[in-house]
Amino acid sequence: METNKEDFILKKIRHYQGTVEDYATFWERKISQGYSEESEETKSLKQKNDDLNRSYRIIPVSKD
């Protein structure tokens, strides 16, 4: 009885490990497609935003 229960749990773990990996590859593919479908205006706005963010120095805040 214990081995059947353990086998079921192992099967579930393997199933979820496989689906997590599939989701990761799915989103990597979606993101790469999104980059190729961006318009020139969107790319220039992103570039301006990145330049603006680089011009400021970020100071970490610590909790007292």
C-alpha cells in the first residue's frame, strides 16, 4: 500500500517538473516573438526610458 502511494507522489512530482519546464520554454519563445514584433516607435521609447533610468543613481534604502 505504501509503495503505490509513493509511486503516485513521484508521478505527480515528475508531472509538475515537466510542466514547469514547458512553461519556461513557452514564455521564452513568446518573449522572443514579442521582441521581433515591436514597432520602431516602441523600441525608441524603450531606449529613451533606459537612458533616463541610467542617468539617475539608485540609492538602496535600509530600514532603521
